[in-house]
Amino acid sequence: MPHALIERKEAMNLAKTVTLPQIGRLGLLRSRLDGAFLRCLIAGGLNTGGAQVIRLAGNLILTRILFPEAFGLMAIVSVFLVGLEMFSDVGVGASIVHRKAEPSPAFLRTAWTLQAIRGTGLWLIACALAWPLARIYGKPELAAVLPVASFTLVLMGFKSTAVHLVSRHLRHGPLTAIDLSTAVFGLAVSIGLAAKHPSVWALVTGGLAAAVANLAASWTLPGQIRHRFCWDRESAGELIRFGRWILLATIFAFIATNGDRLLLGKFLTLEQLGIYTVAFFFSQSVNLFVSGLATRVLFPVLSRSGSSTDFHRYRRLLLGGSLLPLAVFLIAGPWLIEFLYDDRYLPAGGLLQILSFGAAAAVLRVLSEPLLLARGDSRSRMILSLCEAGLLLSGLAIGGALFGLPGFLAGYVAGQFLTLIPTRLLLRKAGVEPTHDSAAFIGMVGLFGLLGWILHGTPTIAL
């Protein structure tokens, strides 16, 4: 069959699998929050929320098998793996989701080629950095652990672009099943290995097993084409034009999100960093949950609608949902840690209360980013990430230099709240007028913090 006919046939099959008019039939472009959006929200919530539950279950089991030092070492590895990914994110997935016209096979093949090259290149960079990082941090184990753990970047680079297509068309059911089942598989591998050989290698191997399973499962999703290495100049230009600001935005976002552990990893022992990581895991789970829904549901919906009314409605719903876990962490954080962990991790209770204030501010910012991207303004998203990184690192550095760990934590919270100023300005520039939702949300968080102080006194932050 001639090559042109093959391309035309694949494009027709792709259109049959995921069609844009389906979104209109579901009513996602209307101004009311209908059943279709709720179904997408539930599916996205199951994905991101289920992932957090699996992470928590694994954390509870593995902390009883492994020593805190293993989690401290893996925290450093995870930070650098995330950093490598974010430092090279050219927005392939966001470009596929945001694109107004249905992506052609040539566009998808070019996106897949770019994604595969990027993943392999990141792994080579991680291998080159392993020994220097081991020297810098004084942790010889890093020289062996980082190259092996970073091979997940290669595996993720070869995932099918159907992952982004189902997100574009809000067909989250199959993606949710794949993500959760592969996460459970990876956790089972980690627990099995940790029971026999309790070391950081159990965590590394579990991550690799989950990545292999996720890669294989991505090729079972609807919307498949025959992927092969391809470089269509027009498609590549479109991907790079949209993704260039996303690249800078993710670099700054990485610095802001992981700056605390990068700095603490240099000055704390692995045991202390492991305790801090437990508290950070809980506080960050709120942001990860909201960010997951914003990326999987809110961004695709607003890419079709762009309505400020829809933005405020959906944002209000997600803000309300995030109040429940924040209330638990701020009011009952010490009790939660005492109930779930042994005495070695008790200091994480007070840390969790403090970090949750910063998490609340981050939720407000995270829910603003999808609107900027949905309107094609990736430059404003980059500016917001730059402001976040600058304010947060300044707060961490100044607070830590003046008052040690207490000042470090205070600087973290202050930096997160100061980021709301450029967030408000950029939304106003985009034509979105502020509402009273943010003030009400912050007021409720303050009330939860007051109740936590009455019940537990001033949070204990000594490690």
C-alpha cells in the first residue's frame, strides 16, 4: 500500500477512536458543570487520589522494613530524576492536548521521536552526574543508585502518544486503570525485595518494574498509530514554539518544588532527611492531587472553552475538595504521624503542620496555571514559575541563614504565600477578575491552623 494511503488510513482510524465532536456532545463546552465533567473529574480523582493512597500504603509498609536512611537517599535520587525531567520538558504532552486541530500521524510520530530522544539523553546525563553528586553530598551509594534508577527516564520516553490523546479527549478510564495497576505492581516488587534484602535497591527495583509495566500498558490504549522515528519539520516547529516557554517554566518549577530538599540534603543526615521527607510527602500529596486534576481535567476542558466562568466554577470545586486533607494535616498532623509511624518519625508531626500552610498557598497557584496554558500563554506560565522559584528560594535562604531550621520552614511558607501576588497579577492580565474564593480558602486554612495550635501547642520542629 502506498505510504500516503497508509497515512490517510491511520488518520481516519485516529479520528474514529477519539473525536472532537464527542466533547461537544458531552456538554463540556457549556457553562454549567454537567454530568460529563463530573465523570471526568471522578476518573481523574481516582487516578491521582489512588496514586496517593498507594504511595501512602507503600510508605507505611516500607518504613517498617527499611531504615530512614534508605528513604533519605531515595529522596535525593528522586529530586534529581524529577529535575532532569523538568529541565528538559518541551511540553510534548501539553502540545498534543492543547492543539486545536486533531493531531496528524506525522505530528504524533514527531512528538514520540522527540520524547524518546529526550528520555535517552536524560539517562546519559544522569549517568555522567552520578559520581560528582556522590562526592558533593558525601553519599557514595549515589554513584551506583542514580544510573540504575534513572533508566526509568528511557522507558518513559518510549511510551505511546496515546497517553496524551486520551487525556486530550478526557477518556480517563483506561489511563486510570493502567496508572493504578502498574503502581501497585511496582509497590509489590519493592515490598517483596525489601522483605528479603532491606536496602535502597528494593525501592529502585520497584520503580523500574512499575516503569516497564506502564510502558507496555501504554501501547494498549485507544488511539494507537504505527510509531516510528520521524522528524516532520512543520510539526517539530509547532511543538518547539509552544514548548519553549514550558521548558523554562518547568525548570523554575523544579527549583521551587524541590529547593527545600536540595538545600536540606546538604546539611541534614540521611536519617533527618528521611523524617523530613515523611512530612513533606503528606503535605505535598494535596498539591499532587490538585495538580493532577488540573492537568488531566481542567486544562483539557479550558483548552476547548477558555471561559472565565467555567474556570471559576471548576476552581471553586477543587479548592473545596482540597480543604479536607488540609484540615486533617493542620489539626491532627501530630496524631496522624503518631498513629501511622513508629517513634523514630514523631518529629514529622510538627513539620507536617507547618508545611501544610505552604501547601495551601501552592494549591491556589497550581489551579491558576491551567487557564494560562489553555489560552496558549505559556510565557505567563513561565513568568509565574520564575517568580515562585525566586520568592521561595529567597525565603528559604534568608530564613535559614537567620534562624536555622525554624527560619527555613518559615521562609518556605512565606515564599509560597508571596507567590500569590504575581499569580493574581497574571490572571488579571489574562482578563480573569479575582473572586472572594481565595480569601475564603485562606481564612479556612487559618482557622484549621488555629485549632491545631490549640490542640497541640506550638509545633515541635526539632529533628
